[in-house]
Amino acid sequence: MANIHKEQINCNQINLKHSRGATDNLMQIITQENTDIVIIQEPYLYQNSIKGITSGYRTYTHGNGKSRAAILITNNTIDALLLTKYSDKDTVLLEIRKVNKKFYAASIYMDYKEETDNSLKKIESILQFTKGGKLIMGVDSNSRSTMWNGKITNTRGKILEEFVASYHLHIINEENERTTFQSTRGKSNIDLIITNDQMITDVKNWDISDEERASDHNIIKFSINLDKNTTHGKHLSEPRYRIKKHQLTKFSEKLKYNITKTF
């Protein structure tokens, strides 16, 4: 069998809660683990400018005021272009190139105080612009759903579920003993990695880190493997979720009930 060369990009996602301590901790982890790209929500700011980032790393934000979305690139072999038309203080979209491979990466913060549809309109415009290309989004959704391994589904989660299904997107999150968010108020899985059809097979090794993070959000780790023989022909026609066994049982029972009721 021929040896297939892979271009692996090591990635993190984390909400830093505007914390200097969490930022310092992240810089150490980047160095220890050779992280290439970090998708960030709520970065540490001083006078509305991102601070605490290691010199030489490239930080991308856009918009006026208190930025709540950013993407950090530490690897100087990765080229990136900020797409300002689709970026603001809560959304950052980059066109990323490594050697001869291209994909789009977005960092999105969905404000729990705002209507979910406001954020989804921004995502919709990104989907239209990147149509046919590879897209990955790191999202602090502030929404809960059993479809991404939450204990409940709230109204925001139901709206996001329907949006993901209607645009044939895929949530990469897997069932894990840890949650993406935990505090004295409780814990949940609100931080999501979402891809389109073209990108899903390139995303590997998703996990929630058990490392100290100095934030109430855990660090999410994953890798992007850009095979040189990857084609755009292998798409999935249905949204992908990691379904728990008890969720499948409930779905089957509900399906049987509806069939009996209908016939």
C-alpha cells in the first residue's frame, strides 16, 4: 500500500471568560502540545484589545467594542485571511491555507441574552459564502440539547437542532465523561464543533481535555487531517450526531407509538 502523506493540524477550542489566568494557561498548553489553531470565545481583553497572547502568534478578531470571538494561529506555515464581511465582535471567519489545501474556520459566540435567530442569520450567511468549500465552526452555543449529550433540550437547543438538520451540518461532539462547561451553577455541553459535509471526514480525535484551564469551560481538542488525496465527492447526506443508547430507545418507542396511532 502506498504511503499517503497527511497534513495534520492540531486544534483547540475554549471560552476563556475574558480571564488572564486562563489565557496564560492556554499559552503553556499550546507550547507543550504544538497546537496550531485555537478557536476562542470571550478572549482576555484590556481596553478592548486582546492581551496575553505569545509574541509571534497571529490573533484574528473584528468589529468594535468587546470582542467575544477570535481565532489564534501559532503555526507560521499556515496562511490565513480574515473575511471581514462575515466577521464582527461575536463572529470571526477565516480562509485558511496550508500548502495547497484550503478550508474555512469560524469562531462564533451565541449570546444567551439575544434571540438565537440573530446568531443563526450570521451562520446562514457564512454557509452561503462557503458553499462547496470545507467549513469548520467552533461555537459557544449557550444552548442545551440531548443531541449533543446534554441532560435536557431547552428552547435554544431545539432551534439550533432544527437549523443544523436543515443545512445538513454535523456536530462532532461525542459522549464524554467530562462536559464542555462546568461551574458552581452546574455543568453542560454548550461548546460545539460543527462542520459541513465537505469537512466532516477531515476532523479527527475530538476530546474534552482534563487539563487545568482556569476557566469554567474545558478545552476541546481535535485535529484536522488534510489528506493529499482527499476529494470533495464523499459527502454525508444526513446530519451526524453521537446518539446515546437511551436516546435511541426513546426515539424508537416514540416512532412505534406514532406508527400505531397513524395506522
